[in-house]
Amino acid sequence: MTNWTKRKRLEATIAGEPTDRPPVALWRHWPGDDQHAAALAAAHLKWQADYDWDLLKVGPASSYSVVDWGVEDRWDGHIEGTRTTTRYAVTQPADWEALRPSDPGRGMLATQIKALRLIGQTLRGEVPFIATIFSPLSMAKHLAGNEVLLSHMRAHPDALHRGLATLTDSIIAFIDAARDSGIAGIYYAVQHAAYPLLSRDEFAAFGRPYDRRVLGSAADLWCNMVHLHGTRVMFDLVADYPAPLLNWHDRETGISLRDGLARIPGAASGGVSQWTIHRDRSDELLAEVADARAQTGDRRLVLGTGCVIMTTTPLFNIRAFREAAEPPR
């Protein structure tokens, strides 16, 4: 009989092999706690202790990778846990060229590295955990706002390319610094492979080359996951990314788990809408869990949601979701 550790369960799932049950994981933002290393680590460790996830995705503030360049923001109470930007660091095309690679040993980046180390020291290899990394285009959005970013993309592409190259170098340096914490991989958030935000040609030029460079730099990590954000997504332009796990909004995009798995070599993460688990209708939640397991036959599936759950998601639903992944007694 196999001793199903969390790592073995995930590795078998990625390989398409049968397991005792599908791996299961949920993640969320931690507003307020995400500004302090010890608080952020403690929030994740309690989250893990409470629900015994097979994979712990560490969720920093979405702005963590850009505040050291001068972005300012605050949490205004959004139920997703996201923060409101009050000052952007890039307003003119020349600002992209003025960017210099960030130092993961300083500022908010160092805070996040410390949180990862604290988590790793406590988990001691028993629970795989992954660090959240935003793509260069996603970072550019946080630096400038989408309106300015798209304006510069179309009117000043060379300046933006130079900025994206700097952001890519900074991401790779952060991943290198995070390795010592014991991360099993990265959770790589791609937010611009979506219509009508960009055209296919624009994403192919300003997204894919930088994404593939980042993912190539993390190829030695065994549990990398790509998150494809949005409802009208360019699935085919991300499906071939070199990562063993792909997470997308399978309940909102019209691309089911079954359809997606036919188009990717690895495993899928999802099956439940983050809005279904948020509602006071546990019957709908359990129906989506059962449907996800039926679509996949419990193969190549990390059972979860298509995106972060809300900070106000009922604990009753989280417990019901977690219990639904267990084999029948």
C-alpha cells in the first residue's frame, strides 16, 4: 500500500497516475497580515493547520513586487483582499527605461522572502508550498495601471519592452532568493492573456517571451503552477507553457476541466467557482466538486477554485469542500 504523502500525491497527479484521492488546495489574500513577514507566515500556517491542504500557495499582496519602486496602496475592505493603488510609479514612457532591477534583499521583497523562510522552517518539507509570482505584464499593470500600460504598449513599445526586460530580471532574482526557503515551485499569475484587454499579437509580443523566460528560470522546481486569469482567455497561448500545473477559471471561461486537460500535458487545478464556494448554498458547491471529479476520474486534478476565494467565504463551505475530497468512509 502506498504511503500517500502530500508530495507523492501531487507528483502522481502531475504524472496522470491514480491516487487515493485528488490533492486539494484553496488560497486567499491576507490583507493587513500581508504587510508583515511574521504575520503573513502565521496566517498561512494556521490556514494549513486548520484544513490540511495538500499544497500551500503563499498569497502576498498583489503589489508586493512593485512597492519598492514607489507604488503606494492601501486595503479599503475589498472582500477579495486586494489593495487599492493610490500612487503609480510609472506615468511616462521614459519611466520604463529608468527602472533598475529590484533587490530581493531589501524592502517588501525581503519581507516576502522572510515570510517564505518562516513558513518553510515550520513545515519542514511535510507540506509543499509555492511562492506567488506575477508576470512582467502583471507587474507593469501594478506599476502604471492598465490604461497607461496599454497606451505605452501601443505608442511606445520599445520603452515598454525595456521595462519588461528589467521586470523579468527582477522576478528571476526573487525566485533565486526564494529557493533557500524550500519552495516546491511558483504560482505564476498571467493576467493579460485575455480578450478584449489585449489582442493575440500583443500578448504574443509583450507576454509570452517574458513568461517563458521566467518559467524557464524556475524549471528546476517540481511544482510550478500557471494561473490563467480572466473569462475570455487565450488558452492556447498559455497551454504550452513549461509548467506541470495549470489553473484557470474553468467554471467561467467555458473551457471545462475535461476540455482543458485534452490541451495540456500536465494536470489542472480547479473545478469549483470561487463564487459558488462563497454563497450560502453548499449543495451547489458539492455538485461542482462531484462534477469536477467525474470529468477527470480523479486523474490529473488538483481540486480547488479558479482563483482566490474571498476573505468572507463561509468557513462551513471551506470545511465542506475539504471533506468532499476525502474517499468515502
